[in-house]
Amino acid sequence: MVWAYTATMPRKLEWIENRNFQGYGCSQCNWKFKSANTLVGGSLDEMKQRYEIQRDKEFAAHVCVKLPKASRPKT
């Protein structure tokens, strides 16, 4: 069974740190933010603001989908 995010299931942007990824992701699914643009030019504050806007926009637009866990074979 595959399910998708609904408004009754609150999701939030959270910091994820593991061996393969360090950054922001969704609390309810496997979505991770990967900045597509190189943040150059302007001040550090401007680059940070552009990063946060892009991150928040992509998070709001993503659709949560969780795939079922594999079941163990019956023995």
C-alpha cells in the first residue's frame, strides 16, 4: 500500500545528518532538499535568503509518498 501526504498528517522541514546526506528533509517521507543552483553573488545574507526561499518553495511543493516496508517471507 502506498500513501500520500494529507493535511491531517503534519509534516515539517527538519535537519538530517547521516553518512550520505547532510541537509534539510521532510519529517514524513524521504524527500531531501538538494539545491539545484549555485548560490553566488551578493552578500552572505542575500545568498542565505535565496537558499532558504528555494528550500521552502521546494518543500511546500513536494508530495509525500511513503512506500510500504518489505514484508518478511513466512517460514
